[in-house]
Amino acid sequence: MNQPKPTTIPEIRRVGLEALCERLGPAGTLRFLQQFDGGQGDYTQDRQAWLDRLTVEQIAQSIEQRRNAP
């Protein structure tokens, strides 16, 4: 029986949890979900702080070095 594809975040979350439980069981699902941590702090603020210290030239040089790395 084909069900309509979930389109909202709550629907996707529900269907995803159902799939995990079906495949991994309740204990496996919990172990899987425990791998993900929302972290702490403000990523946007932290990112802006370190980006403010870099010039466009430094960023370009870093990109070039990564492209040329073995």
C-alpha cells in the first residue's frame, strides 16, 4: 500500500522514527539517536568572530592550499 510522501517536518520525523524502529528495534533506535547532539553555543556568532579576523586574500590562499594538497 503506497502512502503519500511526508511533506512536513513533523511527518518526516514520524515516518523516519517508524522506519528506524522497524529496522533497528526500540533499543537500536535509541542508540542511533544518541549519536546526534545539538551541541551548545551559537555557531553563527562563533563563525562570524573567526571570519572577521580573516581577509579575503587569506581565505583565497587557504582555498588554494586545500586544492593543491595531496
